[in-house]
Amino acid sequence: MNTSSRSVLVAMMVRPATTPTKETTDDAVGRPLTGRTRGRLGPGARPRGTKVNMRGQRLWLSVTAAVVMVTGSCSPSGGADVGSDVVPVIRPTILAAIPHSPAAYTEGLELDGDALYEATGMWGESELRELDPDTGTLRRAVPLPSNYFGEGITVVGDRIWQLTYQGGVAVEWDKSTLNLLRTVPVHGDGWGLCLDGNRLIRSDGTDRLRFHGTTDFTETGSVAVTRDGRPLTRLDELECVAGQVWANVWPTDEFVRIDPATGRVNLAVDASNLWRGGPRTNEQVMSSIAHVSGDDYMIVGKDWPWILRVRI
Ligand SMILES: [Ca+2]
């Protein structure tokens, strides 16, 4: 995206076949439940109530014309000033939408060839899933052990590493079979994960990105993340692209691009224009980003009924 303002024809009216009836219950003391507060209830807690199985539900996607003025100041690959003190904020251009199960509490998303891998969370409901990236069709899914709350994923060759929220382990999967190969200890929370060359990068809900070996998950270092000179906390789902690290800032609609060499944020994306439904539930916060190619990405929120393909 260049520096000029421009009009982009987009339009999407995304409507599920039926209205989801999933509960958005409060916890035992009456507080509104968000994803993370629900997560902290721990194994065995079932705050969610009866969940409607939306898998396979058809979504009607219709496209109508609307004009969205997109004011871009720079692009990730097109000349953002990585060293700038003032982080520019841009908005993504919507290219397409594919259906996504509104019962999928997305915690991780990554494209690998013709497979879109997704991690979903919740105690006793977490899955590693493979989707068709063109249609959103669920190809296969395997459950995590019920004592783990699934978090970020990344593909490393013929394996997939996955974080657990507060399980104290990372899980290694065989990519071809989706068999669980082993778990290895991890200190601290697991939130987001991506592969940066020959190292893994993990977020843990703080302002730090932590580096790990790809073979045994040994932590090798970390960097503190700052935006405009101030610590930026609650870094969540990640995507490593061309030596930079995209991160969702939970629980906001914003993604930031971080230089892992310095920890400095050099670009922010306000993705609040991606939600095209009515009022969101407490669970439907922005979640995950996966790189497609060039400036194209796939973005989805937790329990969102669609995945957006966007250009940023
Ligand atoms: Ca990702």
C-alpha cells in the first residue's frame, strides 16, 4: 500500500445460515467472561455452556459494493520507515472472505502450502485443525489432551509446534498424521508462536518476544517490545514474515509489526474494519494472522464466522 489515499471497492455482507446461539455466560461471580478470563478458570471448568456445533454450517456470502476510503501511510514491504519514532497506522484492504466455524475459538493460524492450520483453545475443547485455505472447509482435526488449552502454532518442516496457555509445555505434532509426538517443558505462558528462520519466536502475554530452538524448544533469549518508546504488553498471536514479527495485541483489533532485533514496533494495522456482523460477543475478539504471499494475509477472530483475506 502506498502513501496516497485511495478508494477501494470492498464489500461483504456475511450472514450465517442460522443465528448462533452459543452462550456468553458470566462466571461464578458474575463477571463477564472474556477468552482469557475463561481460560484462567482452569481445567474442568465449563463456563461456556452448551455449544452449538456449527461445523459444516453453510454461510452465505454476498458481495455488495461499498466504498471504503483507505488511507495508508506505508506498507510492510513497500517502504515503511523501520527506524521511525512514530509508528504509522494503516488499515487493511479486504480481498475476500471464506467461511469459518463460529464455534472455533481461534488461537493460532498459519498457512503451509495448500493447508491452513488452525489452533483452537478452551479447556477440553482445544483442537489442531487443517482447513482448505480457499474454501475454509475443515479437512481434519485432532484434540489436544483435555488438560491443555491450545495456543499458537507454527510449522517446522514435517512437524508442527504448538503452545499451551498455562500448561507449562509445548506440543510437537507430526504434520502428516497429526499425531502428537511429544511435549517439552516451557517456562511461562504460551500465547503466540512463529518460525523466524532457524528459531522459534514465542509471545507470553507480556511485552517480551522469546526465542526458542526449533528442535527441543530451548529458550535462547528474548527481547522487550516497545511502541513509541513504551513497553507494549499483551502480545498474542504471531506471524513471522521477512525477518519481522506480526503480533495481535490482545484484546484489540490491532496488529503490530515488530523488528525482533530491537523489539521496536515499526508499523501498526487497525483491523477494526474487518468485522462485518452485528454486535460482537465477549468471545469474538480479534485473534490471528497468517501470511499468504507478498502483502496478502488471512486474518480471523475467535469464534468469527469468516476468515478475511486482506492486503496490508
Ligand atoms: Ca500466525
